[in-house]
Amino acid sequence: MRRRAFLALGMGLLPLAAGCGSGRPRTGGPISLFVPAQVATQGGPFARALKGLIERQRLAGPIEIRARSSETGARALAGYVTRPASGELMVVGSALVDFATVNGTGALVERTSPLARFAGEWMVLVTAPHSRFRTFDDLAAALIRDPGSLRLAGRDSGGLDHVLYGLTAQGLGVDARRLNYAAFPDLSHMLAAVAEGSVVAGVGGRTELAAPIRSGQVRPLVVSSLERLDGVDAPTLKESGVRTHYANWSGLLGARRLPERERERLLDLCRAVADLPGWAEACRANGWTPMYLDGDDFRQWLGTETRRAKTVLRELGFL
């Protein structure tokens, strides 16, 4: 019997299977993993981890990792939804859900076959070492008083970082449209702005911020996880009175019209990977938290998460 752990992601509580002995899947042919540009930062390592485990264990045929170089952005996503290549699975995550919502190429649930969510990375909100905001409560109070007076840093407008600020504003009862968000091209530019004080706070993944936090370049204020994170001296949003949490997760989608037999074979493959000791090792090495959820449970959760993204992106002024 599969072991179950309960972890809330999105709205409400949904089960996350912790891995089990479901047996080896029926071996199939080659698989292509399509990694859209929107999830490349985490989706690339995720796809490579899957490829390595599946090929070493001979759970399926050869695994190819690719993107459609001739199609980018909304066009690539729409292309997959309407005409996926034979045997091609798409790597999906929080950033792709947000992008699809903003660009009107959503329908990820209705027009694909959600297979499994595997793992995710929690987010950390940081500030400069000598910032006047010594705690998240200090920052929250200032946001409640006048959200537009504080310049908040992240990367893509409407992306992961921006959405987390929007969720935080919702939890504080602040009008998200009034947030003063500054989008930076990459993490290094954002961290430089935080350190010099031209912005009051920045957001990033736990792993990518680990070194800047250890070196004292930035100081953590709060984490987006359900429980405190080892090595990060900061409370959770929930502890701080904000009833939300958010992870940069990774999973797989299949084509909408997958034959039932093929869908079951792919689900067997996903379950077998999640049960491997090597998968737990890959999660530790990459700073991911195992968040396995598959089949109809994943479809239901993805629908809920898509609706949550739509709500916050509307409040941020994107819809």
C-alpha cells in the first residue's frame, strides 16, 4: 500500500504520496521530455534527474530532453496542448501555470493529461543585513500602512516571485494592485538591489539563496513553507499570520487523448521513479522537498492551483 503524507499546497488539504513499492512499470518505448522556457531553471535539472533514474533502472526506453527551438513562449505551450509529439511529455511547474494564465494559453487541466507532481522548492523572502525591517512582522506592518511606498524585488512580472508577493498581500488584507514590484532580469541583479537598499526585500528559492544567506549578503525574513526550513533562521508565513504557502514545484503532463493503457503505463513509471532511493537522493541534492501526487488527485490539485493563480494574477492586474 502506498504511504501517504498530508501536505497542503494551493487551497485545502490534498494527499501527497511519499513513495511506495508499486513494482516495476511495464517497459515502454522512448520518451521525450519537453521543458518549456518558463520552467527551465528548475525543470531542466528535474528532467535530467528523471532521465538518469529511468535509464539507469531501465524503467523505459531512452529519454530525450528537448524544447521546440522554433517555438517559444505562448506559442510553444499552445503547440504542445494542441499537437504534442508522439511519446512526448511536458515538464510543468508553478511558473508555467502562471505564464499560461497570464497569456491566455491555460486549459492545462482540460487539454492535457496531468500525470504527477514530484517535488518542489520552497521560497524565501530576504532583506539587506542592516535593513530597518528586522522581522517579517515589521515589513508586514509597513505593507499594511502603505504598500506602494515599499519597493519589492523579484524576477519576471507575473512570475513566481510576483505571485508570492500577491499571495502575501492577500493574506495581509492588502490590495495587491498597490504593491510596488520591481522586476529584475536575474537573481544576481535582484540580490544586488536588496543589498544596496534600493529595494526593501527580494524573493528566491531556498537553494539559490542558501549561499547568499550563509555569507550574510542577505538576511531571511520569512519562508513560504508549511514548516520551518533547516538552515534558514526565519518563521513561516503561517506563523506570521499569513495563511498561505507556495512552492516552485515540478511535474509531468501528457497529451490530452492518451489511451487509458498508455496513461496507466506512464503513471506506473511515475510511481516507480518516486519510490526509488535515488529519487530521494536527487531531491536532497537539489534542495527539493518530495511532493508526490499523481493521477486524478494531481488533476484535482492542479485545477485548484490554476484557479488560485488566476485569482492572484487578477488582483495583481494581469487579467
